[in-house]
Amino acid sequence: MNKSLSFLITALLFATSLTAQDFSFGIKGGPSYSSGGTITGNSSNGLYFDGVVEAESEITFHAGAFFEVRFGKFLLRPEFIYSTMETEFPFPTAPSIYAVDKISVPLLVGYNVWGPIDIYAGPAYQNILDSSLEGTEPPDLEIVAQNSPLSGQIGIKGSFGRFELDLRYDRSLSSQENQEVDIVNADYGINRATFNDTRLNQIMLSIGFKIFDSSANPGRRKGGCYF
């Protein structure tokens, strides 16, 4: 993440914390259900598959930290999340795993709809750490997983004491872009195919734990508590 974005987030957090009624920070993690990715081959060129092959979804994991400030029923929540994402191309000869590791920094705005339940949405800055496709030549071929550093997130969460249960959808805001890849085939050698869509989206289910929660302090304020 560049310095200007870091400064903007820091300044925003400082300004909002001055007027916030409550704030908390903690850690979170859980499984991720990743989907996306298509590759087009042509059997007339010697490939062992023809037409578009869509990747099958896989379950991986994510982990990170969050900071949340609340203003009555509204909330502002920046996070830092590390995610591993995988899908599998079911090629006839052998399956191929498409794997992406990334760091994302969401900035979420939410609303308390009822009791412990919040809904939220917002943009997320993404930095791809590594992306790879099995069965390519060269084996360490770099896959361009996105052409935009942004994604959009939307979700719902419930708070129960110091614990949270969070379900969200993370969608890449990159546009589709083709990338030529050489796929290894034991029967016909190395053949050229087109990676039509390298974008991956994910559904994330996480359990969070609040290391600190100002609303848990009975001397902080009177009345109801969102946590």
C-alpha cells in the first residue's frame, strides 16, 4: 500500500476516533470459498481440451485484524486481511490448481439493523503477493491476477460479547483481460492456451475476537451496548 493511502487512512481514523461513541479492535480468521477463472483451448492445435474450461471452486483460509469505531447505529471499520485463494481447472489429463495470495485493506461503512446484527459494505485495496497456475511452462510463470487494485465487499456480522461472526462477499473490480499461457501436456508436449479470466472472487466466513472493546467498560457509557 502506498504512503498516501496509509496517511489518508491514519488521518481518517484519528479524526473519527475523536467523535466516536465506542471503538474496538481485534483479530479474525476463517475459511474462504473462492470462485472464478476460465481458460480457452483448441484441440485442433494439439491441446487435450477444447473450448472454455471453467475452474471449480475451492475452500482456503484468511486471517487478519480489524479496528472499528461506532457513531450510534453507524460504524466505520478498516481491516487488514491476508487471504489464500484457489480454484481448480478440471483438465482431462490432470487437474491444475490456480492459486492467488493477497493482502487486502477494506474500508467498510456499516449500520446496526437490529440488536447485535450489522450490515456493511465498502471498497478494499488489494495487493497480490503471488499468483500461479500448475502445469505451465515455465513452471514459475507469473499470472496477472488483476489489472485493478480494488475490490468491493458487502456483508453481515453479529457480535456476541467479545466474539464476532462475519459473512461477506469480496468481488474483484478488475476488468477481464486475456493472458497467453503454455500448458504442459504429457501426450502432445507444450501447447498454447488463453487464460481468459484470471479474476477470483471469494465468500469469507470468519470468527473475530475483540482484544479491546470500549463499550465493555461499564464506566464508559450508560444504556444499551451494541456488543
